[in-house]
Amino acid sequence: MAASMLCRRTAALCRTSTGLYSSKTVLSASCRGGLLSQTASYNPRPLKLNLGEYLPDKDSEKTPEWQKTARYDKKLFGRYGSASGVDPASLWPSP
């Protein structure tokens, strides 16, 4: 019973002033009172993200010490591969 009440109320809200349903139908479902139409009008703006690679300058004084370690070099090579500029021989030293 609650579902049929909700269906009737929603269908009444979705009708246009001419008594017809909106032409921008995204979701349609049939209920006891007729056809239920819902329209989607939310269109978000795309995010402006700078997803470029970050390679720290090891000679700069502003670079934190943890970004100058061999562990961080391993992380950079894992993330960016050969584009990171890290020598792979330094990551896997021979015994």
C-alpha cells in the first residue's frame, strides 16, 4: 500500500502542465496509476586535476629528506617505470 501511494505521488509530481509526462525520461516503471517517469538533470562539472608525474629534485634544499632515500626511488620506479629516471640496477643489487 505504501509503495502504491508513493508511486501515485511521484507520478503526479512528474507530470508537466499539459498533463503529459516529460520527454526526458531516464527511468520508467509501471505502477497502478499509470506510468512513472523520473528525469535526471544533474550534470556535474569535470574535475580539473593535474595528474602529471612528480619527480623530486634531489639536489634542492627544499626537497624533504624522505624523498631523497632509496625507498622513495623504489616507489617512483614502481609508479612511473623507466620515465622516473631511476636506475633499475640500483633497485636490485646483486649479492
